[in-house]
Amino acid sequence: MGIAVPLTIFFLLDLSTFPQFFTVAATTFLSWGVADLLATIIEKPRLKDRSPAAAIREDWERRTTE
């Protein structure tokens, strides 16, 4: 999968040089990493058993007392 996606993009865009391929591969790798990081952040249950307003209020109160 790590080589198939950049190769597919490379051929679909009709690119022809190695630097172009490595640019596509690096961009794909970085975007995949950022997407994985964001998915990890979103997965955390910060709002478990709380409404968004209650979570903001509790976080604000906790930060002002520190």
C-alpha cells in the first residue's frame, strides 16, 4: 500500500521523472501521517458523558484554578 498509492498517482498524473515520483511519495507519506495523527486526536473521548458547553466550562474552570 505504501508504494501502490504514490505509483498510482504518478501514473495517473502522467509524470515522468524520478524527482516527481519522490515528491509524490513524500507528499503522500506526510499527508497519510497527518491524517493518522488527526484520527488519533479525534478518537479520544474528551466529551464522554458531557455536553460541549459543559466540557468548555469545566476546562475553563480547571485552567483558571491552576
